[in-house]
Amino acid sequence: MNEPFAVVQDLKHSTSREPRLQALGKTKSNRRLFTAFTIRDKKIRIISVRDMSNKEEKEYEKLERNS
């Protein structure tokens, strides 16, 4: 992912010791990805990367239009 377009905290999976984050973004080849990650010892730890679901794509398109 070149630059994440939207990053939000994943409250469902976060703990007080380790906040989890989710990002929506595009690659250089325009592949739309959902990424779940955390930051540990100043390093980004990827938990999951996958293609966006239809619902996530719609939200992403909405965010793109409104930016």
C-alpha cells in the first residue's frame, strides 16, 4: 500500500496494552487493500492484509470523493 487513505482504531480487537488499527488504501497498481496492524516497539506489525470487501470498497469510494 503506497499511502493508507483511511486509518482507524479497531476497538473490537484492541486491548489497553496493544491498540489495533485498520487501514484502507491502494497499491501502485490500484489494488484496494484492507490492512489490520499494530505498532509494537516503534515497529509496524501487520496482522492481516486482504482485498477490500464490497462494503469496505463503497466506504473507501465515499471517503475518496469527499476528500
